[in-house]
Amino acid sequence: MPLFDDTDLVFSYSRRQALEDGVLVDVSEMAREARFRYPVAVTRAVWDGVVTPDAESRALGQSEAGRLWDVLTVLRVAIRRSKGPAQTLEFQVIVIQHGADRRIVTLKAVCGPADDWSPCITVMLPAED
């Protein structure tokens, strides 16, 4: 007898639903340019708090594309430097805010199954899951 069956399911929220709802932002196109093999998404908190520049930083040339490229590049380096396979990897990026202030932000990348069980990567804040 199985431990769980369909009647035990309390809640299900697919990656596809999270992308459609905007909880996740698909960045796979740029990730492919950065030589990632798997689809990549960032959480809305990462998109709004790290990737999207504030008005002062935008006026000085910061953009979503540039910041996203930085996040993906630093992640790629962190993956290459990691010791063996891991499902979760923390890494840090420097983010310019208010035009001149720099802050170090810790992010977490999780490699796990997509809805079809193929591998995918999700970048999030350390407290997110």
C-alpha cells in the first residue's frame, strides 16, 4: 500500500503557474546566451530587488539586462568553482543602488525538476524556497 495517494494532496502549484502568475520571471533566453543548458528563472523578489535598478541608478546607465547578465555570469562562475554537484548553491553579487552605493547581495540558486521533471534552475533570495 502506498504511503500517499491523490487524495492526500493538499496543494499543488506548478512552475508553469508561478511563471504565468509572475511569481517567477523566466530569464532562460539570456541564460542560454550566458551558456546555461537548463531553463533559468528568478523569483519576483530577485527581479524587483536585484535585477531592476532604482531611478537614480537607471539614470546612470544601470539596466535590467545588464544586471541580469551580471547575476547569471556570477552564478556561472560560482557553479564552475563549486566542489562537485549540488542542488543548492549560494553566491554573491554587487548591486549598485541610489546611483552610487554598492551593496553585496547573497542569492541562492536551486537546481531541481521542472513540471516535466527536466532540470531547471531557480535563483532566489536565501530565505525563499
